[in-house]
Amino acid sequence: MEKKTAYSLEDIQQLLIDKIAELAEIAPDSIHPAEPFASYGLDSLLAVTFVGDLEDWFELRLPATLLWDYPSIQSLSGYLYTELSMLTAN
């Protein structure tokens, strides 16, 4: 997915699905947005790596506890959408 300045909720959700599938080495169509990240084998090391990747991708400063605060693609995509929307509105 090409980096851009404005993302839809669906764009963010698809990016998260693709990244989780890559990290978990499973097919993207087997990822369910409401399932907890732990269901896909994301341990604390992978979670930290994933948050770092998201920081780089979206050019945001994100808390280390991000995946514990937003434990599914569904909840995380909503948070990221809100954060990114506030940045592009300014």
C-alpha cells in the first residue's frame, strides 16, 4: 500500500490485516478484525516491532502499550483513524 496523507478507516484496517498476516505468516483472508492480536501469535516482541512499524508508516508517536489498549484490528483501526484525522484536519 502506498503511503498517503489521508486514510479511510477501511485503508487502515486493510493495512493492519496485511501487516498482521505478514508477521503471523498466515493468509490475510484468515484474519478477522474483531479477533484479539494474541489469537495470531503476536507476543510482546512482535507487538513492539509492529508498533514501531506503525509509527514509521503513519509518522505518528504511538504508546508502547498500543496493542494492549487496542487489542484487535477493529479497535486499533478506529484509534488510528481518529488520530490521523486530527492530524490532517490541522
